[in-house]
Amino acid sequence: MNDDNNNETIMTDLKELLTQELVDAAKDAYNKAYAPYSNFHVGAAALTANGNIVKGCNVENASYGLTVCAERNCISNAVINGEQEFQLIVIYTEQDELTPPCGACRQVISEFFANDAPVVAVNHKNVQKIWTVSGLLPDAFTPKQLSNV
């Protein structure tokens, strides 16, 4: 086996390990969700550009509009700790149907992730679906649009 194929295999194995570690972190966050009104728990975990894993869960509020999603809490958790670039995010629920990010979360994800970054939804049956950021939000409004201001 040549070095390129060996390196590719190592990277694939590493990505699978990291994804499983992120799924486990997202499950942990899921278990901490505050969802007394909808009982719709969501956990998220992201891998930062520096290789750190950050977590977030949804936090509901009696005034439903003030509810904050797991994905945005996850990203905010990273930002407050000095991280602003990410490699991928995993969203975990225990729904039979996989749960993609809502519109607000898609917009926030597009602010901090590259267009080709993976967004992974996984459930308790270990069913997974992977999108790219641009696949979830094509033509997103990003800081690039503000460069002329």
C-alpha cells in the first residue's frame, strides 16, 4: 500500500472516530436539554477548527419565541470560549425522522462553518443523514455580503 492510500485510510478512520465521539457528545447534550413544553429534546456537538468538541442543547422558554436551539447554543458555547471556526456539527434526537437544523440555526451555522462543512443528523437508531452547509442554505447571507459596507 502506498503512503497516499495509507494516509487516506487513516484519515477516514479518524473521521469515523471523531464522528462517533461527536455523536456521543451530542447524546450527552440531548440528555441535558430543557424541553418541558414540547418534550422535543435536541443535542448538538461540533468539532472546532482547533480540534475541540463543544456541546449544546435546546433550552425552551414559556415564551416560545425565546427558546434557543441546540445548534445555536453549541456554537455560542464555543464562541464564548474563543472558538469561531468549525469543521462539522452533529445534531442528535430520539425522533424516528431525522431532524435537520431550523432556518435560524442554518443561518448561524453558515456564519461559522465553511460551505462544504458536514452537518450530520443522527437519531437513537443510529440512522444518519449528512448535508453540507451550502446544501442546507444555498446562497446564504454571510459576512461576505457585508464586505462593501
